[in-house]
Amino acid sequence: MDIDNRSSSVAVRGSIGYVPPEYGMGDMTTTQGDLYSYGILLLEMFTGRRPTEEAFKDHLNLHTFVKVALPYRAAEIVDSAIFNGEDERDTEKMRDCIASVLTVGVACSLESPRDRMGMAEVRKELHKIRARYGAE
């Protein structure tokens, strides 16, 4: 076989922007990879920003964008649609709630799979957030 005629391809398992870094290195799909995608989705839902936006290139990505804003500027980066037309972002309770949820999203979307929050811990944290900040 002529070496020049060989080709190689790698199938990316997932959607661009949501695929964990380890999949780009050929790793098999895992629960930790799913957690990464979940974390990015959570960040997207709360910020209204897509991980594929032009602003997120070079060394800036959605994960870093949110991480840098936590905890004090979390309300500034959240999608205004979350507030349903009301300016609740000025209340301390709302700011703390948003920061808590975004912190979970950041913990799920860490670059290293072993550093990511586990699914049981994610569920536990989200339940704690709902209990602490849920509707009164």
C-alpha cells in the first residue's frame, strides 16, 4: 500500500460547541462527556449565548466567559428573558440563585473529565438551589 494514498478520519461524537475536549482526542463517549455537554447547555440557557458564537474563539469560550463573571457579575451576563420583563436581577436572592446555577454549569464543563462534577452531585446541587431559591 502506498503511504501517500492512506487517509484517516475521526468522527466527532456530538455537536460543535458541546463536544467535550477529550472526544477530539479520540476518546470514547462517557458520562463525563455528557456532563460537559450538559454544563455547556446550562450555561447557554442562562446566558442566551451559544458556544459557537463568533465572540468565542481563540482562548475565550462560553465556559471561560461565565467563569470570569462568577460570582459577582453573574447577573450581568444572564439572558434578560429569564427575568420575564421584570428587573429582578437587582435582588440579592436572584443574583445568588443565578450564580449558583452558573457555578454548576461551570463545574460540569471543566476541561478535564476527572475534574468535572459528578451527575449525583449535580442533581444534589440543583435540588439544593431549588429548595433555597424556589418560589415562595
